Amino acid sequence: MSAPALPAGWRLDARAWVGSTNEEAKRLALAGEPEFTLVWALEQTEGRGRRGRAWSSPPGNLYLSLILRPDIAPGQAAQIGFVAAVALAETLRPLLPGKVELALKWPNDVLVGRRKISGILPEALAAGEGGRVEALVLGIGVNVASHPKGTAWPATDLSAAGVSIALEGLLERLAGALDHWIALWRRAGFAPVRARWMELALARGAPVELRLDGRTLSGRFVEIDAEGALVLAPPDGSPPQRIRAGDVFFPGL
């Protein structure tokens, strides 16, 4: 494992394997490790996705978690997932063959050829004095050499999309994009992140199914609001609903 070149102020914690990069990053954050400490592992044995789902983590793919210490309220923590999705999309776009579609699906899925190529899992640690977030751990997994089969939303990987890149090279590119978009988010707020996310959004205005725990909502995907909630226009013409958690599916796509 050769050391990639990271942005100024970043610190690399590289491992051959780890149970979960997010769990390790949370442990380090609580122990006082500085912001922009990056845990990178070649393999995870207990990888996790959103809502506690297992994340397949064989060797050959990219697994990392970044410690952040932004001065934000707990309600703003989810915005970092959109920041990460935009940064990853900007990383992958120049690598992909020209005819391959790249799009974003709420809340933070990056799709290549309408297939999921990554997982993004932000986790906020306990709020400190004044109710501000003590730390954020931003977990990202990218399917580079392989992808899981039989997933609810079909998956893919960079190799299947015609991209050949070393993990170190991909990590360098992604770290640079994250550094840029995190700085912009801190300086200008969520608005520019939201605007770019919407430019890359899959099927804006299309019929959508939103699967929540035990129920499914149908409607039309309008946008994401200023806080990152999905705005759903119900089919009966009633006022739009704002949804903060769920799984999005597009019938017919």
C-alpha cells in the first residue's frame, strides 16, 4: 500500500484491513485525533451502509472514513452526505467514458449508468457544549474492481464501466475534491452544494416511490430543499411533502 498525496493538513491512517473504517474513525475522533484524519483500509470485515445495512467490502475497492470537526448544529450534519456525493461525482466524471451517464439519487447515492457505484455514510458524534456537533465521521465506499449482486438498486463498479485506476490514484482525486467542496460548504453554506446536486440529480420531475419503514409513498420528485429533505409532490395534488429519510425508487427506470 503506497501512500497517496493528500491535501495540506490531511493525515493518513492506512490499514490493510479493519472491521469498519467508520467505527475506527469514530474511536479516533473521540480520542482527540485532529480534523482531516483519514482512515483508509484495503478491506473491511464489518462494513456498514445506511440504516445499519451490511456493506460488502472485499479487497480491490476503496474504503475510507474522514474525521471532520465543523462548527455546526446537529440538524446540519446530514448536509455532509450531499457534499460527499457531489465531490465523488466530480471525481468520477472525468474518468468515465463519454457516453456513460453519471447521476445522483437522494440522499447520497452516486450512480454510473443508473447503477449504484458507491456508499456514503455520514455519522455525527455527540453534540458538545452549546449543542454543536463534536465531530462528523464521513464514510465513503467506492466499487472499483467489484460490486455486490442482488441489491435492491442494481450496482456496478468502475472496472465494469471501463475505468482502470489504482486505489491510491482514486483516493488522491477524491481527497482533492472533498477538500474543495468541504471548504466551499463551510464558506458559503449548503446553497452551492444543493445547486450542484440538483444539476446532477437523476430524473428530476419523474414519478418516484419512497420506501419508508412499513409504508411506501408515491408522487413526483420535485427537488431537495434548503436542508436536504426530498420534496415529494403527491399524485392527488395535495401540498408537497418533505421527506428526511427513506429509499428512493423510480418506477420504470
